[in-house]
Amino acid sequence: MGGDTTETEDKTPDGSSGQSFTDPAEPMLPTPSETTAWKSIYMAGACSFIQATQFAIFFASMWPYILTLKPDVKQGSFGVVVALYSVSQCICSVGFGWWSNRIGQVRLPLIVGFLIMACGNLTYLSLQYWPSHHLYVMMAARFIAGGGTGMTYNRLLILNLKYLGNMSLLRAYASTASTMKDRSRAIACVSGGIAIGTMIGPGLQLLFAPLGADGINVLGLTISIYSSPALFCLILNGLGLLIVKFAFEEKYIIKHENDVKHDEENGEKTAKKLGNPDFIAILLCVFTRFLQIFLNTTTESIGSAYLMMMFSYEKEEAVTVNAGIHTVSGSIAATMFICFIFTKIREYVKIRTFTLISLIMPLTWLIATYPYNFYSGSVKIMVNGSHADCDLNKYSWCADQKTINQYVYIIGYILVFGVAFTFMNITVTTLFSKVVGPRPQGTYQGIYQTAGSFGRMFAPIIMSYTYTLYGPSVPWLILIVSFIFLILAWIVLRERMVPFGEYEPSKIDHSN
């Protein structure tokens, strides 16, 4: 696999290496290639964009929607709604991944995944018909949709276990289907699809803002600013099915003679033995991924409630402003990813330096938006008939809650999620792949992605409950301390964050 694997090939009955890829009995198997499979990588990036969009598009409107249906709901309960998506994603990623490898197919599991997502979106659309169980139906809808995305997300990355090992993540597929020369660009394609979908998803809510809270009635179904994202995601499900059916083809870089060593005495070939990668470097990359997703999910899960409380926005206004912020951030992120993928600017990106910069930016934003006690302004207390301002009946901390500068929050948000996290998605992911080295990366990439999944799972529960009990001060303080610790770790361990086999003082390029 061009130096990217150490496994020996299976032998067919006729003694040849590998499986016949023209065998009509097994049309789903990957196709060997000596060059980077750009078409399949682009299609994988498109599918990852669809998956990430379906996850993120609901965040701008979910809290205002459940507040409209169930006015007495608290932020802590809403955190469970957000977390259930990731819980289901983790469970189904393992179960369906085993099934995919068991049957040796790609398209059938993908199709099932998209159909499960469609069921989740249909359940979300049916919220308006459950007058007594809104919160539980929303939980069920997100749980079902998470299972579908866990299935699809996993299958996009899992190549047949018999030939390539357990490739459990989309980034692992990019590593497998690309040469070493194209590695960072290939990973940027799929990482960009995930990152752009996550950022632009909430921004797509602007498309539905004209519908308003009342919306329009179509065959007994109310299509409003709150329910329209589920209908839009059904369209994305259809698009994903078309991509899987007509455009996606799994390929991998074929193995070469330099992947094996010869035993001249016995006339045998055995796989080269590689040393273990640097555990400390891997652990730092994994924790960086966890904290990045933890911060991202925190702002998504409490974002609309925070805008309504801190800046006195009504529900529909909070949805529009939140969507606008994400639109700008997503546009910046998309532009940066396109430049990185299709221009030579990536040659000037020094991975460790830009990683450190991308960590300092969110820390600066968190410190600048912390509601210090010495601030003079306080939040307004909610009055009857309005969902804007702070609800003193729900949250006792409203009486002493200080306000922050609205423009510092919004501009900083755009810089963090549009610029800093885009660099982080590129640099840390690429560096992690290089730290792991020329070996099957499924297990390592699985750990890397699982760290993000745990961040997405724990953030809404921990931060929503601390927000409910103490307001935004405690969640912000947790994040500030975490980022300070992470930045110090990167500074202290900077010389270890190098490609596999290069952790020797004489080999380290200190300019990077």
C-alpha cells in the first residue's frame, strides 16, 4: 500500500496475491490502484459533508423549537437530547461496522444508514403531532438519526477487513487511498467535508427563516422555521443515496515489494516490523481532538439559549443570528479548505506552529467573553409573554448574571470556528496520521475519532447541566482551564510532535 501497511496479502487458490477485483460474484470489493484515488476521496468528502450537515443543521433551531412546544423545559434536559445523537452514533458505528465487514459489502450498509437517517428525520417532522411527549419524541428522533450517521460514517471508512484491516474512520480511508505525497491533501478533503458541514449546517437555517414560527401547512404538515431542517435533511438523504449508487468507488494503494522483507535462507517473505509510534504524541493529538469537539458541541448545545439570555433575542431572532454566524464561519472555513486542497499554500503551513496558534485563539476568545463580576451591566430578567432575556423562575443565577460585549462574542466566534478550527482540522489530523506512521491506521484513527465522539457526547450533558445550575461562568471556566493545560502540553512536548521515526534531536526540523 505504498508504505502504508505492514500486513501480508491473502493468497487465492491459484497462488496469486489478493482477490480478483473483476470477479462478478464480489462486485463490492475495493479496487487496487497505484495513484491516489481522488474521485473516491472527493465522493467520500461529499458524503462526510452530508453526514455532518445533518448533525449540525438542527442546533440553531432545536432549543427554540422545544421551548415553543414545552416552555418549562430546562437546558439540562436539552443536553440529553443533544448527547443521545452521539451515544447512538458510537453504538451503531461498532455494530454496523462489524456487519459491513461480515457481509463484505459497501453500498448495502451505506443505503441502510441513509434510510435510518431518513427515519430519524421523519420522526423529527412528526414532533408537532405529539402534544404530550415533545421532549421524548425529539430524543427518539435524534437517537435514530445518530444511528444512521454512525452507520454511514463508519462504513465510509471501513474497507474490507480481509484485505485492508479494520479501517474504522473516513480519515483512515483517505490515508489508505492516497500516496504519502498526497496524504495531507487527501485528509483535508474528508476532514474539510466534516468541518464545513458542521459549520455551514446551522447556517442553512437562514434558508428557512422566511417561513417563521407559524410556517405553511402542506397536506396537514406544518413546515416552519423549526421543522423545515428535517425536511431538508430528507433531501440530503436522497442525494447521499445517489452518490453511493453512482459515484462512490472504494480504492486503495496497492502493495509494493518494499513493504516486505526477504528471508533468503527460507525463501519466504514476511511483513516489515515497525516500532510502536510515540504514545505521548498520539495521546496529545487525541486530547486535542476531544477538546476541540467538546468546545464546538458546547457552543452548539447552549448557543441559542445563550444568545437569548445574554443579548435579549427572541426565539426566531436567535435562530437567525446563530445561523448567520455559522454561515460566515462556514464560508471562511470552506474557502480555507479549498485553498489548502487545490493550491500550493499547504506547502507553507507549518503544522506545529499553526496548531499552537489555533489553540491560542479559542483561549483568547473564552477569556474575552467570560462574564467577570466587575462588569457593570447585568442581563435583563424575562417578563411574561417573552422568551428573550433570563428566566429567573428557572435559573436563580439570573439575578447576578453579568453581560458581555455582543460584538466581541460574535467576531471571536467567527474567528475561532472559521479560522482557528479550520487550521486545527488540517494540522492536527495530518500530524496524527504522520505520527502513526506507515502502518494500517484503522485502530489509531478509530481512537482519534472516538475522542471526538466522546467530546460530542459529554459536552452537552456536562455543560448544559452546569449552565442550568451556575450560568455560563462555570462552563467557560472549565474550557479556559482545559485550553491552558493543552497549550502548555503542546509547548512542552513540541519536539515530539513529528512524523513517525523522526523523534531524534538530529532529525527534528525546528522551523516547523
